[in-house]
Amino acid sequence: MSEILVVDDEPGIRTLVQEILEDEGYEVRLAENGETARQAMRNKVPDLVLLDIWMPDLDGISLLREWVSKGQASMPIVMMSGHGTVHTAVEATRLGAFDFLEKPVPYKKLLETVQRALSLRPKASPLADSLPALGESELIRHLVNKLRQAHTTGAPILLSGEVGAGAEECARYLHDPRTPFVRVADLNRLAEQPLDLLAEAKGGLLFIPEVGQLTPFQQRGLLLLNQRRPDFGVRLICASSVNLAEKAANGSYSRDLYNLLAQVAVRIPPLREHTEDIPMLAQSALRDALERHKLAPKQFSQSALELLARRDWPGNLDELRSIVGSLASTVEGDDIEVADLTAMLGLEEDEGEGDVGLRLELSLKEARDEFERAYLNALLGQCGWSVSKAASRAGMERTAFYRKLKSLGIDLPGRSEA
């Protein structure tokens, strides 16, 4: 049953609209002014808001603007006014209002508008109690609880964490499989086609990876997209592996966009913080790789799983899956042993114990560069040396991916850039 919040300072109007809607089977909450409407939104996010424009303490346009700026306008908002003007209607629509009704609102017009607005809002789908794609440890169970809590707000969600930690898996966890899931691979579309993206994701979820890489034009496009998304019933999930607060503080990122995204932020822990999940994740990745490439069955030996669990994974889940995929394709026997791992990872035989492959003589930057060089070479190889595919897998924009290859001295002579 859909819940509607009716905000109007006239008791007679509130009561009349409440009776009409309740007769049609809707749940109705009432707010007599802007401040009580604020409190009602904090208490529980409704499915639809009917919002009067002219109120004594705070006008509806200002309240709408406030909700949009804070990412709280996730539901359709229908403005109402007994003194409507074309200018006011245009302003409300520009801010993201679903529709504009003049009072007294005809009975039929009110119900038609409510039904049309609610039809664009995704139907609620219960979330699972676990996220096996990331693991089953206590830390991941805590993450699941955070995601479930964030989901109830209806606001845009920012997933922060290192590259490869599982941002897309979290976004898909929040997605209702009966609705569209649109991943924005080309970030230029935010500047050039924001409304087209909303149309593609209508009634579903729009996932934008690496919002920290957005240009100023793309940032403005994302702000516009957020203003209009209630019209399309779209849930917005963004991810970033960089510190947006620092970028906003030094002026290299839109403060308005940061304030919007920071309202509901969830941190995804890196793999090194839940290494107890690695054996399960490795075996799952192995099954997927074998099935995907139609290969003969293989399994990890217990000692190989222990070695995987002891290893520090700077590339997180993406690196683990890449290594396991390579092992699935190259190991000839039925069992994947420690020797296979040490050969794949470029370790000495005795590095299967203690600090796995850690080159402590290197500085942190040198160690990171060494890993990134190995990771990107392996990723490019898996993607047939297609830069576009590898950049997408790495969660990077193509131009940024090229710059990274150049900075690490990785050449692509004679290889496809498609």
C-alpha cells in the first residue's frame, strides 16, 4: 500500500484530500506546514508528496529546493496552489516536481495524477540478508546492514572504497531485478545525455562508477540528472575510490554535488580487512571461470587456499578474480597447488609462508606501481588487449586509463584500442 504525505496549511484541504485518498486505499500522513513536513520526511520517506506552495512558515518551492539539494526528493512530488502562475509551475518543474495542480483540485484530476506519479516509482523489493559476492564475514554482514539502512532513505547513495572492493556488487545488491540496471560506462553521457540515461533506467537503478573522475561539465550533468530523476522513478547509486571531501575542499570538485552525495555514504571495506572470506570468494571465482570458459573441473588444494588468504590484495576482488581466472585457464591438472600460485604470482617457492610476496625493500609508491603494472598487464591480457574493455573492467575512464598506462610505462604497440 502506497503512503502519501499531504502538506497544506489549510485544515479543510488536508482533510478533504486525506478522505479522497484513503477511500482509494492509500495511507495518508498530514503535515500542516514546512517544519512538520521536514520532520515527517525524517521520520519516514513516503511514496509520494502533495506539497502546497503557499504556507506561512516556509513556501513549498523553498522546501522542494531544500529536499532536492539534500538528495531527499527521491519520490514524486506534486505541487499544489490556489494562486498558481505559469512562472511558479515552470520553476517547480525545473526543480524536479512531478506535476503542478491548481486548487481546488478536481477529484478525478487528483487521482489520475497520484496514480500516474506512483506508477513511475519502483515497487519495493525486499533485500537479501547477505551479500555472498563479497563474503560472509562479520564485516560484510555489517556492510549489508548499512546498505539496507541506506536503501530506506530513497536518496542517492555514495559507495566509497578502493578500486575492485565491490562497488558494483553492492549496487546490484540494492537493485530490484525486475527493473532496469544501467551502468554508466561512458561518463560523457552525464554531460551530453543525462535525460537519456534516466529514460533508460526508468523505474530502476542507475549506477555511476568513479564519480570522483567527473569533469565539471559531467558534475553539472549529474546534478541535473538528480533533479529530474523523481520524474523517472530512478534510484541513483554512485561509487568513488577517491576522497571526494578532499577534492571539494581544494576546489577541484563541485561542493553542491559533494553535499548531495555525502548525505548517504557507505564505505566498502577492502579485501585485506576481511581475509577470512578469501577462500570462499576464490572458490566461487574458480567455479565461475570454469563455467564461463567451459573448462574441465578444478579445485584448490587446502594449502593453496591458505596461501591466497594470507596474501595482501591491493587490487581487492578484481585482482583475486583475475588471478583465479588465469589459474583456471592455465593449470593442467585437477588441483591448483601452491606451486601453481607461486608461479602465477611471481613468488619464490618459500614465499608460500609468512609475508606473501611482500617486497619490503620498496617504498610504498614503488610497491603500488609494481602491483598496478602487473595488474594492468594481466587485465589487458584477459581483455584481448582491448583498452576500452580493460578500462571498463578497472572502473576507469578510458582517458584516465591511458594516462595510467603511460605513467607506468606500459606500451601497446600494434594492439587493438577498440
